[in-house]
Amino acid sequence: MSEQSSSATRLSPLGRFALFVRQVVAELRKVIWPTRRELIAYTIVVVVFVAAMAGIVAVLDYIFTQGVLLIFG
């Protein structure tokens, strides 16, 4: 067992929570955040992709509905 994990087991629940928060903050400092322009571009790409997928599903749903109605009346 590592030294940190053995010391973490001796901490109180509040101490473990504080350690968790410190580790989260340390990891978030390592993140390379997108610029505003990149964020807008990524958002547009995602919205267009989701709209295209929704359109494909809608077309397939309509085709299958017409096929079922044709077969079963």
C-alpha cells in the first residue's frame, strides 16, 4: 500500500474530503481551457452534428413507419 493511501485511511471523513478537494483543484490547474472562439466553434460543431443525427433518425423513422403501414395496413 502506498504511503499516501495509508495516511489517507487515518484521516477523518472531513480530512479525506479536504484532501479530495485539494487534489481536484490541483488537477483543474493542469487543464488547458479552450478560448472563447474555440468554445464557440466546438459548440457549433456539436449542435450541427446533433441536428444532422436527429434528421437521419427522423428520416429513418418515417421510412420504417411507412413500411410497417404498407405491410400491416
